[in-house]
Amino acid sequence: MKRKAEPAAAAATAAPGTEEEDLSIWEDSNNNLKFTPLGSGREVGRSCHVLEFKGKRILLDCGIHPGKEGDELLPFFDRTDLSKIDICLITHFHLDHAASLPYLTERTSFKGQVFMTSCTKAILRLVLKDYVRILAHDPNNPPLYTQEQLTRCLERCQTVGLHQSIEIEGIKITPYLAGHVLGAAMFMLEIAGVRILYTGDYSREDDRHLPGAEIPSGRPDVLIVEATFGVLVHESREEREKRFTDTVEMIVRRGGNCLIPMGALGAVQELLLILEDHWNKNPDLRGINIYHTSRIANEALKVYKAFINVMNAEMRSRQLSDPWNLQNIGSLGENEVIQAPAVVLASPGYLQSGTSRRLFELWCSDRRNGVILAGYSVEGTLAKELSKAGSIKEIESLNGTMLTVDCDIKTITFAAHSDYPGTKSFVDQLRPKNIILVHGEQEQMRKLNADLSRDPTLRELGTNIYRPHNGEPVNLKFQEQRIVKAYGGELVQRRMRTPGTRVAAYLVRQDLTDRFISTEDLRMYTQLKTARVQQRLHIPFHRTFADLREAVGRVFQCEDVDTDDVKRAGSSILVNGHVEVFLQKSLVRLTWDASPSNDMVADALMAILLQAESGMAAVRIGTCCSAHGHEAHSHELDQEAKDEVPGSTEVGLSTVDPSRARATSIADVLKNSETALLLLNLLEERFGTESIRREADHLIITDGRQEARVDLDTKGHVFKFAMLGSLPPAAADDANIKAHDVSSVPHAERTTNMDAATSHDTGGDASKPEDVDPATATATAPAPAPAPVLALPSQVDAAGQTEKEPASDFEIALRETIALAAQTVHPVL
């Protein structure tokens, strides 16, 4: 994705008083929108389409094909993964747009949401209930679902009002008035800034109870439009109504029955209003009965009365007088015999089965009778065959006998679909970038495609026109511009105070929408909450706080921490305003709030402190004779005598700063030597504070059975320790010192090469650190100290001739502790 502006810190000028503002724009050059018809691709029937864009999938309508049987009634559901459909939108209640919906929700893997207008849902319940009843008596079409499944399906359906915009997971949906039938809607979809308009069935012409389709606001990028009548032109409403009433009157006046096959709901209500008005204007016709045979006719009128508020202005003005109180229209009883002449509106409109088919077979051989095909006839149905003038003279009845067709058959279409002038006007006003033609017979769709392709306005716009077959995808690519908006008064006001300033905010991407939101407004505009992650890191550090501050200050800006904590006061600094460095004893603690920048500062500080720590001392460790008896010497030996005590061991820690003054007591040594303080801390951790006692210039360590002496030659800063032997049992009891079990401590690696202690030296003798001249060392920059090597007593002496007594666990633990102190001061790389 190519960005035009850096989203984390964008600059622009805010409009006064606004709390929403465009900050930056992304351009995405590879966005593919995919449209696939699962039905009504170059055909009329089983309208169902899949729209895929930005990971979202929408199913547009879900109907059946009235001219097919069995599974062929259904859309090609196997062409897509129904479990990944997010939303299904139903434009209106007609069977060819909605009758497969219960099959989809109850018998497939579909888990998405279903939306339609409240009018459509109310009427769809009646239509599908009647459809299930009809299929139950049709041997060629086993029921697709049961009444129980239909009920569960309708419970899942949600309603949305006209012009009410809803947003579902980044899909913005706005229904617009489509005309056609009560409750019909066209849906404007907006996904990531791309607008798609799906018309379903629509009509731009007003009729007796419904207004024509409206023009949605905003230019769509993609227009998915019906092409039912292609380039045909409807006669005017007045002419059509007159031809209809004249034909009905002609049939009944000659004593015949007039059959008008129509759906139970939809255009039939328009015909009822026309017949009611004509009968009122012609009193001599009132003795001729008009029947509406649908079982749901009375329930349908109740629904129409409830939704007068969405009808045209004429119907709304007559709301108090109840325009649906039809005095000349009656219903036909279960076993009632129709007395000729009569007018009967019967369903279904395609004459495939049901009441309309039975009445047609009963009346078709009598030339006094007549049939008016007032709805749209789908290919493959009896109604379509009858609409072709002179094409059929006999039919096979439902029981298999052949019947002569001798009655009058007239086609006077009241199907509220857009004709060519309506489609052309609609397209000219919307000026879409892409047009996809659906729901039309191949020849009429081809003619419409050719005519629109020649239109100079569309050619100038560069509009692309498609008419895919069922299952044939249409792929459209968009160069999307994604706008990031700033939300919240705090963020906008800060930028208003200083125009052009950079501000920090959260970039929130939700449902394909990008927004900048300040911390203060995050909860107001989102469901997100902020959390602070605090991190701590402990690093061994055995130098002074002044050394720490000097090392850190060479790289970062430091300031003292303002705190009431006595322990932290004077031992803590704040680095770069975010990372606190606190020195306590021989440990540095870093504390900071986790963030990419703070994490990098903490990593850098760790490297600085480890470098300062490793450059503090060079370590040399040597060994000599083994342990000795306690009675062989006194603890009060002077310095010269200590050097000559047999069985003593020197562990040299030659510092890089040998100019320290000679200490005369252990307290001075601990005060002036970080090395000695470190060793004391480690000994206390290993053997316990009560096992160590401080004397004049040395330490005595015991485990309750043995004693050892550790002192410091302050001239060269070399630790010396000697095993003082075993304590008598009584003395051990009197000492009342807690013994520490060190048997579990692993032995350090032993070596038979006694010269290994000095093999990494830089020339000095580890056993004679007093040869170093402090004055000379101070004047000359020291060389890097060697890594320490620890050599423990071997069972074989240097000459390899005499076997010596092995070291005790206590001695080994003591040696390991001193070695650990040396390695901490100067780690072995």
C-alpha cells in the first residue's frame, strides 16, 4: 500500500468547531471487486448474486426459478462457499427473488445476517407460507423446506427502513425506494469507499398505489441493474389500464369468465384497485362478481392497510377513508361454484399449478372465456407459451389428458419493471463507471447492451458494460483512495491552536475505516481501552552511582528522579525522560513503559552498563597448597606472616584502578573496594550472614564443621584465603552457627595443569600482585584485563608424584564463590 502521508504524525489545518477532519490519504492500486451471478444471469428467475470485495461477501437476493423443477429451481449455490457469506439482502417478496431464502438459512452452511425492509418481511411471510402449501400438492416439485423451517428463517431476518443507513463490519447499506411492489428496495452498498448499487426489480413509473423508483444520492462505481424488458417501451399507464378494462368488460358482457393469473401479492393489488374503480364507474357491471381466490387475500389486505404510509400521496390522502375497503371484490369459498360471467384473479401467475392452472384447464376450451396475462411470463412456463400469439392450440392437463385451447388470450403487462426509456434515464442520471446487466432474457439483454454501448455520454465517461452468464465472474479493479479522519475535540483543538503542528494519536482501523483518535477520546469513539505495560530489567553493577551516571550521561540526557522514596533519592536517574535507572547495592534496575522507542533506550542502557561493568577489573586467580590444620597458626598473624602461612590460597583481583589507598581494616576495605563488597554479598548469599564474622582486616567463614579465612592484601587488592581446618565437635556445638549444606553445589572444573592460572596473564605474576607500582599504573593507561581462569587443587601435584587429600565440599563452594565474584567483575567472553 502506497501512502501519501505518514499516518502517525500528519499535519493539516482544522476547520473551527469540527470534531472530524481528513488527515491523510492512502492509495491502494490493487483492489479487486468480484461479482458472480448464481441465478438470473442472462435469464429471468432465481435472482441471486455474490459480491466480493475487501474480504467481504454479500448475497444479493435468493429466489427460485418458476419455470424449473426439482433442484433446478434453486440458484447455483455450489458456485460459492456459503459459509463465508457475511450478509444476504432481499430486495422484495416475489418468489424469484426470495423463495430460496429458507433453504439458504436452514439447509446450507450459511451463517450470515439477512436484511430486508419491514414491508417485505411482513408480506414475505404470507407469500412463502402459500408457496409451501402449493408445493405440498405438486408431485413434480417436492417441498424445499417445511413450515417450521420457514418460521425459523423469518426469525433470523432483520429489517431496515428506507434511507436508513446501517453499517455491518465495514459494509454500509442504504435502501432506496424501488417502486415495483410494496416494500421493494434497491440497495446502495459502500465498502472501503467503493459504492455499488443493486436495483433488484424496479420501476420508474408511478401507479395507483406506489410511487416510482427514486434516484439514489451519490454516483455509484458499479450499477447492477435489471434488464427485464431490454429495449421494449411500455405503453402509457392510461392506455394500458383502458385496454385492460375494455378486455375484461368485453369477456364478461358476452357471458364468459375472465381469468387473470397473478401472484398472490404485488401487481394484483394494482389490478384490484383498477377493477374496483371501473365497477364503481359502471353500475351495470356490479351484478358480475370479481373474485380474488388467493387463500391469503384477506391477510394481504391487512398488511397493505398497515403500510399506507409508504404508498403514494394519493393513497396517503385517502388513509382515513380506507382505500383498501374494496366493495366489489370478494373471496372464493373452498367449494363455491363460480357462476359465469365472472372475473377471477388467481395464483400463481405462471399457470404451472394451483388454482389458476385448474381454472384454465376448466375454461380454456370455451371461446366465450378469456385469459389476460397481466404479469411477466418467465421462459419455460405455460404463461410464457400462451403469450406467444398463435403458438399453442392444445395443452396437456395436469392429469395427462390433452385439452384444446380455444379461449381468447391477451397479454396486457402490469409487471412493474423498467422499460428502455426508464432504464436509459436512470443510467444517465447516475453516470456509473461500470454497469452489470442481470435479470433479462438473452436477446433483450443483448440489445440493451448494444444500445447502451453506443450512448455518447457513457462512451465519454468510459463506462464498462457487462452481461455475465450464471457462474461467470465479473472482476473489476479499483484504485482506492482511503481517507484517514481525525476524531475528537482534543485532537482537533490541539491542531487548531498551532496550525501545521504534528500530533500523536492512535491510528484505529475498524471495518475498513481508518481514524486518528486521541487518547482522551478513544473510549468515546471506539470500544478500545488503553493499557500500560511496565517493564523491569535487573543488571549486576558493582561500581558507584557516580560511575553509573557518568557512563550513561555520555550517551543520553539524564535528570534526577523527583521522588519521596528515601531509597531511590540520590541513587536514581531518568534517562530520556522515560527510563528510570536505579542503583541499589550491586544491582541496577531499569524501569520503563513498553514502547518501541523506550525498548531501544533500555537495550542501549543495558549495553552501556555491561560495558562499564566489564571494563572495571581484570581478574587473575591462582592456587597453591591444600588445606591445613587449625592448630598450625594464630588468627592474629601480621601481614608478613600471612604471606608465609602454608596451605593458603591467593585469589588475585587486580583492578584497573590500582591507585586506591591501603586499607587497614575490613570496614575500610569494604568501603573502598567494590570488589570486596561484591565478594561479601556473594558469601552471605552462599553461606548465610550468620556463618560470616568480620574481624580486624579479614573474614572468617564457617559451615559449622570447617573454617576458612579470607583477607585482602590492599596493596595489590588480592584476596587470600586459607582453610583453617576442622572444628572440634564441642566447638562446633558451642559456636551455635547454622551449617549450610553445599553438597548439592556442582564442583568446578578441575585441571592438572597448575600453570593454567597464569596462562592468560599479560605478563604479571598472579601470586605477586604487590609487584605492581600504583604510581606507575596510575600514569599509564592499563591494558585490557585477561579473562580469569580458576584452578582448583588436584588430587595430583604439579610433578604428578604425590596424591593429595581431595578438597571438601565447603572448600569447593568457597572457591566457586570467589571465582563467581571474579567472573562477575570481568566476565569470560
